[in-house]
Amino acid sequence: MSKNVSWIALTLVALMVASQAGAGEFGAKQKGLWRCQNNQASPTATLYASELFEANAARDEVSAAFKKLLADKYQVTSSVSCGMAFDGPGVAEKLNADNLRWFKQLRASGTKVVETGWKFVADAPASAAPAAPPVANAKPAALPPKTYQCWLNSYGNNYITPAFTSSTEYYALNADWRAFITKAHPPNGPAQVACMEMDLKQAASNLAQAERKRNDWKE
């Protein structure tokens, strides 16, 4: 297995997105086994990974908490991905064993892996504060454009986009891609569906992998 194939394939394993929920999943609570990691800018960039933990939470709140941990403790400001797998007999053991092998392979290839030991803990409900009055005709600030690549990875059903530039907020972009690709090509069983910031060279290498089918998705 080549280094590029190993990187993207094992990253998909680590993200553990086992549900086939639609665009609303990022704000909806899901109960299961979670793990988070930063989105590496390249295969050799340092990987920061959380522990495997059980939680009933929304993906956006888990991701925001892990991103804060990375910024506060490690001064890392890259985007993050948090995935959830439904619990069952032997699932935790299988996921931990898979990730131990993954970390070992990454380290053998020269990639630094930092196991942060972090687990998500839901914040206690805060007392209600008066909402600030809305500003008339206020418009959200435009996000700077970034280069992304999106994919669906499932049994016999693997699709990937070329690199593209987008100013869409990260979670909205993922939700839009998930809604499109799972309708156009319904996964057969558990699936990894995600978008990630990607440099052009790595995106081209990922797209060239023989087992992946190109999909020229546009927002």
C-alpha cells in the first residue's frame, strides 16, 4: 500500500462516521463512541488525536471543544474532524486496535502522532443571558476561500471530488456534500462521508487512486 493510499484510507478509518444521517446530523445529538483528530495539511503533518470516548452529543459541539483544546494546549489552529460509531459488542476494542495499527504505521512513515488523552465533557447549562438586539441589515462576514476535497467511502461505492475552492463554512460544506452524495449514491452499509482542507498536489494524488470514482460536485 502506498503512503498516499495509507494516509487517506486510515484517516477514514479513524474518523469512524458510521451513520448515514443527512445534513442535520451536525446539530443533532448522537449517542455512541467518538474520536476526534485534527485535519492534517499533508500526510507528514503532525496528527493530534483524542481518546475513544462515549458521549451523547452533537458533532459540532464535540468538534468545537476539541478544536479549543488544540488551540489552548498545543497552539494548533487547523480544522478538526470528529466521528461517531454506534456502540455494540466488541466495537470499542476493534476501533482501538485499528487506531493503534494506524498510529504505528504513521510513526513508521515519519509522521508525529500526539495522543492528547482528551475526552469530551458536556458543559453544565449556563444561566440564560439577555440576547443582544439584532443589528439591522447585518450580514455575516464572508469566510476566506479554502481548498477542499470531498469523498464517500463505503463498501464498493467510493467517490471523490477533485480539489475545489469554497468560502462555505466547514460544517455546512460537509452537510451539503453528505446530502448530495448519499442521495445520488446511497451507501451500502456504514460509510465515511467527509470534506477536508487539502493541498492541490495531495488532492490530485488522492483522485488518481484506482479504487475511487471521480465526482465533479459543485456547491
